[in-house]
Amino acid sequence: MKHLLLSWQSWAVLSACFAALTAIFAKIGVENVNSEFATFIRTIVILFVLGAILTATNQFQPLSAISSRTYLFLVLSGAATGASWICYFRALQLGDAARVAPIDKLSVVLVAVFGVTFLKEHLSLSNWGGVALIATGAVLVGYKG
């Protein structure tokens, strides 16, 4: 069991499970509220949950121990996350969760492209084949035919 908690694959699968629940819960949650306000409520919940986890596990760090470069990229990441959530909740309000979520997961394809382009990561031919299949699958599931 300890090995599973140290495995990035286990955490990635858990992330996918929680992301799936996020789509279902959010679709129901945005039925009778403005999507931006729903995003605001969700953000407050996340702040409280993370604060509780950090407190319970004694993982708070001194803010002065964090470099300005780290702050810059965390702020940029937070801004991108906020923009993503606003767009995602609006899409869920307007469309079916079963179609919105796969299109949202085109982010997997974009991460591969951005990772190779900006982070100089390397993907094999079979990796690129998987990326192409993800893109194709997301478009096919998102297509209302």
C-alpha cells in the first residue's frame, strides 16, 4: 500500500477520478447559479480544504523561503487555473458534461505540445501516437452527431 502512495501513477489515477467527479458535481451545481459565482464558491472550498490539509500535516512553509521566480510561475499557474475553471463552468452550464469534459481534456494534448516546445521534454513516436489518439477521442466524444 505504501508503494501505491509513492507512485505518480496512483496519484494520476486518483486525479482523474476526482476530475470526473468534479465534472458531474459541477454540472449539477451550476444549474441555478451564475457560472462565475459557482467558480468563486468552488475556490473558497478549495482554499479551506487545502488549508486544513496543510495544517493537519504541518506542511506550511515560510513565505520568505520561496523564490520570486517560483512566486511568478505559481501566480501565472493560478491565473491560468482560474481562467480554465471559469471557462469550464461556463461550458458545463451550456453543454453536456459527457461532451464538455473530453474537450477540456484536450489540455493533455496541449501539455504534450507545450512540454516538448517550452520544457524541452521528449516524447517517443508511440507517445505522439497516444497524444493523437487522445485528441481524436476527445473530438469524437465532444462531437454531437
